[in-house]
Amino acid sequence: MVQKMRKMKDSAIEWIGEIPEGWEVVKAKYLFAQRNEKGNSALVLLSPTQKYGVIPQSQLEGVVQVKENTDLRTFKTIHIGDFVISLRSFQGGFEFSNYEGVCSPAYQVLHATKDLSNDFFRYLFKSDGFISKINSLTVGIREGKNIQYWDFSNMLLALPPKEIQIRSAQYLNAKCTEIDTMLSKTRSSIEEYKKLKQAVITQAVTKGVRGEREMKDCGVEWAGLVPHHWGVAKIGSIGQTSSGATPLRSKESSFFDDATIRWVRTLDLNDGFVYDSSEKITELALASSACSIMPKGTVCVAMYGGAGTIGKCGLLMSDCATNQAVCSIVCNRKIVSPIFLLMQLLALKPYWMKYAVGTRKDPNISQDIVARMKILIPPLDEQKEITDYLDAKCAEIDKLIAKKEQLVKELESYKKSLIYEVVTGKREV
């Protein structure tokens, strides 16, 4: 039997377009209101995540409850089913709470004033169209945008009948669970391939690719036993190390407008070849920072940024300036190719944090620590053999990773599209 086509009507909401007949268009303030109840010390401190919920702060930072001496007069109460949003930086939709608790005044707390399906609006408030629209209503500076209740209250929302809200939410719960399961498996597969790549690199740069032979303890912690004729050297002895400087303490437009000079920061280091940078600077910025241009073929190491960043490395594929958090290494003739040094740095990456100094929240390594780090020096002909071998093996693994990453993008795109179609009535469920 052919399903009868639903009649649609114009919603007068730009980001939604047409909606089914029978759906209403309502201002948000008639469905949701601010919650400004004061907190108390018996309630758990909560914090929004960037996904679909508000979770206890204890799961993030080890804080179970608000400290007894905390001034709670400005804290806000959150009830189960409330929506929470950051006032300081709107980054990804309203968060939904499954807990009773309190939050800091940096968050806005909203609750439904009508008989609604919170699950339905949980998806609507996470849809790309809604996020784009509310972002367009806020004002702010370069560092982030601020949002207030009135930014949201006069927005027009599409309101389906309650039974459709429930059915749509149940459908999305089931479908999104399926997609999330696939995403989880795919991401796990990517991580396994990355571990395999790390193991292949470590094996090749510490044992070589010539098969079994006499080995020795080289005294290098991360390397273990190595071929007996290999040497050991400090990074400072096989290349010139230097660290860049930053002009970005200033927000001068003349430092950035029409800029063409690549300015590599730690976030640009991808444990591979660096072809471009996320930031460009001008000649004036370069001169003001006392920063030098590093030549193509320079190997870079991240010195700041914590456990997830320190030790990340990259090989510059063009001339670039670097900031103060990046240590640059220009190799000498003891290294057949900067690619070989890059592979050594990838092998020792898990060990950098052992040498980090500074506070727990702000660890770093220095240019001096990089210069004193020991690496292995096989004969030049073996270095080339290892480099050629890893070029081929890593290319195979990278190709598999790229396919998995493309699948992740497609699944994420499909999920976003599905949510949008359901919460705007384009897809009947």
C-alpha cells in the first residue's frame, strides 16, 4: 500500500522551512523559562559536557560535592530534565540533566513550562540548524560568544503534537544508538590501527629491518636492545635546536590581516608531514616576535600542552615560522633524512612526559630537554633502509585509517541529518 503523502506548510522559520500540518510554531519563552533557584550544600556540583547531558563534576575532576565553605548564594539549582547552557561560550547546543544538583552562575538553566517530551527537545536543541540560528543571535568577541535567556526566548520553535514528540524521540533514541555503536566500533578500529603503526615504527627504528643479529643494551630507556653496531647520540648533537616566539599576545589586526607566513603551533603538529598551518602572520608580526623562519625539512616537537600534546611532532614541508611552544630541529649529516628523525621521535613519544616540569595542570618540556634526549644512530645506509620500509608500511596503515575516518565522517553526517529531518518533520516516523 502506498503511504499517503503528508501535507506540509511554511513554518516561517528560516532554518526549519516546511513543517507538517498539525504542527505549531511557538516562541521559546512560551515553552521554557529560566530557573533561578539558589543552591544548597546538599546538592552535587554538576557540569555540562559537550554531548547530550549534564554530569556530576565528580566524574570530571574528583569533586563530589560543593565544599562546605563555598558561597552558594549565586549557585543555581538544576533539576532532572532541566536544560543547561554556558553563558560564556556557546559551543554545541543545550545540555540535558539527568541529575539533581547545582551549577555555577556561568550557566543558564532552563525548564519546560508545558507538557513536553524533553527527549524530543534534547535532540532539537542539538540539531545543527538550531545551533547555527542561536549562534547568529549572539554577540561576542574573538575568544567566544555570550548568550542570555532573551537570545533564546524569542526564537520560533516548531512544536509537534505530544504523541509525535514521544514517537520521534523513541525513533531517534533507537537509530542514534545504532549509529553510535557503529561509530564506537569504527573509532576503536582506528585506535587499533594507530597502535599498530606505533608498534611498526618502534620495532623498525630500534631493531632495524635486516632480521636477527647480535644485539646490545644501548642504555636508552625507550629503545631496549638494539643492533650492536648502532650508535647513540643526543638530539642536540645531530641537529640545531631552537624555539620560536609568539606575536599573538597582541591582537593587532596588522599581525593577521592578509597574512601569508605560515605560523606553526602545537595544534598543527600531526605526527607526520606538516603542509600548512592553522594561523598565518604578517611580516610585521614576524619582526615583532623576533621569530625566525625555519626551513623545509625542519623536525618540530611540541613542548607545551600537557600529556595529549607534549611530544607531538611534525616535519615541515615548507618554510614556516614557529611559536614558543614548538622546538625546531634542523638535522646535520649524521641523519640521512629528517624523516628518519621524525620516526625516532614518534617511537619515543610516550616517554616525553617523564621529563616534563612545571605544575600538574601546566607541564612542559624545554628546548634543553629536547636537545639532551638520546636517539639511535644506525649507519646511513641502514637509516635509508628503515626510512624506505616505514614509508611503505605507514602508507598502508594510513590508508586504512583514512578509510575508517571517512566512515566516521559519513556516520556523523548521517546522524546529524537524521536528527534534523525528524525534529523538523521532514521525516515521518
